[in-house]
Amino acid sequence: LAKTTQPISMDSYEGQEVNITCSHNNIATNDYITWYQQFPSQGPRFIIQGYKTKVTNEVASLFIPADRKSSTLSLPRVSLSDTAVYYCLVGDTAGTASKLTFGTGTRLQVTL
Amino acid sequence: GAGVSQSPSNKVTEKGKDVELRCDPISGHTALYWYRQSLGQGLEFLIYFQGNSAPDKSGLPSDRFSAERTGGSVSTLTIQRTQQEDSAVYLCASSPRTGINQPQHFGDGTRLSIL
């Protein structure tokens, strides 16, 4: 089971870049790394997924070092609406779904 | 297009009663998941329907919990003889293909309160 560890909370000002790091020391060869965002009273929303190196989409970038034991979600120029909880999830296609442990996530607070 | 729909959005019931929670996944999505989220906590996996294969029930906390998925579409999570510790938000998610690696699309959950 690839347990993940994230900071409990982070604070940022609007317009700054925010980097949230997730540790997953026991990640398996076939595991992918997926990040979700959750607003209050809503279900999580998929942000980005990657296996190695760097992945970028219209909302975020995901950096994964060669050993894959950690990953960093990068949110460029955050706004107040990025205030949410961010979850890192590690899992593979062959594993049982009981590996799907979201953990407590990182609560990001963005202020003016 | 329509997202994952869950009903009811809120449910209050007395301890010992049975409850049924419904999930309408995105049309055509093969995989369906149920999670439980207690206040201020992360998501706890409950059950995973993977297309025509047998569901993965490894997350169900007790035999009071069961789930069905009829016709590969709508799913119902049933909790029998509810207890106060069952109070939580129950989230459903679906994905286009099987494989827990696939990005999941979540509904907004059913908030269950056991008095």
C-alpha cells in the first residue's frame, strides 16, 4: 500500500505560485500519481495525473523526480477560488481498490 | 454533459433504520466507486464496481453495508441497522474505464446523519 503524506495546510497570497509536495516512499512500479481538488460540500475534482518527470495541463503542473518517491503539484498564480483541499492519490491498474486512500489532504488557503 | 448525480443530497434518520443511497454515474462509464468521508477527514474507499467483473468489496466496514449496480448503470448503497458512527458524507465516483488508475468523476455526495 503506497501510503501518502502531505502537509496538513498551506497559506498563500493571491497571484503567487503554490507548490504542494506529497511523499509516497513505497510507491510501486505500476503506480500512477493523481491529484484531486475538493471544495466544501462538493466531491473531489480531478486535477492532474502523472507517472514520471513532468506533466502540465491548463490548470497545474506535476513534477515527479526520478525515484518517484514524492511528487509536487504546482499551481501557478493562485486566486482566491483555489482555496480548497488538495489530495494526492497513488494507485495502479492491477491493484485492489482498497489501495485508494486519499488521506487527509492539504488545505490551501489563499488570501489577498 | 451531465455529471455524477447522487440522491438524496441529505438524509437524516434514526439509529437502527435502514437507508438507501443512490448514484447515477456518467453515461457510459464502466467503473463506479463508493467512498465515505467523515467530517474533516479524507475519503475512505468502500466498494468498486469494475464493469462486468465481480465488485471489489474490500473496503466495506461491516456486513451492514452492501451495494448493487443494476444494468451497469445506477448503483445503490444500502446501510442496514444504521449506527451513529455511520454519519458521514457518502461519495460516488465513476470513470470511463476500469482500473483504479483511471481519473474519477465525483458526485457531490449524500450527507447522512444518524440521530
